[in-house]
Amino acid sequence: MNRRPTLLAALTLTAAAALTLSACGSDDSSKDKDNDKIAGADTGDKASPSPTVSDPASPGRPKIDLPSDLSYTFDWPKTGDKEKDAILADSEQSIKAVDLAIVNQNALDKAYLYYYEGEAAAGTQKFVQNYVDHKAAITGAYRFYAPQVAVGKDGTGSLSYCEDQGKAYVKDLKTNKAKKTEVTAKSYVIYHTSLKKNDKGVWVIQKIVSQSGSPKCQP
């Protein structure tokens, strides 16, 4: 399952129904029911800037230009470990790349395919296609926080993080209007990603699961 799971389910119903929902949603792909909150799950506006380890503008990397009605806060500071910080930086770009595909209304957009492989790429294609089919996009502000990153000795890694979708919404491209909805527990989503460092030195996502309403991410 990819990002914004309930929105994905809503889009399979009808375009009209989908546009009554915000980008937040529920998905029980992750069965972790631990009630302990992750440190940093408060929703204050004083978020630290995201790390810049891998240069997004370096040769070969896709350029990701998103519209001004989308904003992002990555509250995951540097760890001091080169590979962990690279995972955080590449994951930031991968998140934006998926949103660029939605903006471009292209389920095979090259930007996200640079950061996703295998199962994760196939799931992302279906995810974006639902937006395309219903002429829907996204708007608003996203906040990512409470990262937990690990690196294996075999060139693999993992990253878990929370997303606050309380100020993010679905936008109807026919009317260019967003449907704003109230913030609920389901506005807070936890993600678990499995990554692998490819021959280009990029940490690509191979698998991603999510759980909306996770107690770990509640403010």
C-alpha cells in the first residue's frame, strides 16, 4: 500500500465521493498496535529543516518542481551517519516524486520510478492511476516526523516515519477546488519502508506499508 491509503480506497468508489474526503485515511497494512507514541509526534509549527545529503539536482536525478499550493515539512534532522542521512534525503525526494506524478497526472512518471522498484513501484503506479482516472489531485501542507532509520550490512535499509495529513486535501481538477475536512485520528499515518542501495548509489524503495490512525503518530 502506498501513501494516503484511505484516499486510494475512496477514489475506487466515485469521483464525487472521493472529493468529499481529505488526503488522510485508514489502512491496517501494518499490524503494529503498540500504543506508545513516537517522540516528535506533536504537531507544533516549529519543525526543523530536512537534511540535504544527496543533492537532488545532481546529474541523473529527476528535477522535482511542485506547485505552490503544496508544501512540505520534513522534521527529521541529520543523524550524523552518512548512510542513514542518505536514506532520509532520498526518501524525502521519493515522497515528493510521487506527488509530482499526481500533479502531472502520469502513473508512469519518471521521477518516482527513479526512487521506487518492484512491488513498491507497481503499487505506486496503481495509486497514481486512481487520481488520473478520477481527475483528482492534492493540495495543502504535509508534515513528516519521527523517523526511525536503520542500515544493514548487505546494502539494505529500513525507514519508518509518521505523516500529518491534517492540512492536506483532495482537489477536483475539473473545478480546481479542494474539499477541506476536519482533522481526525486517521489524519496521522505511520509508514514502514524497505530500501536497497542501487548501483547509482540511490536508496530506492522496494516495499512500503502504512497504517492510518497509528497511536504512535498521534499528537
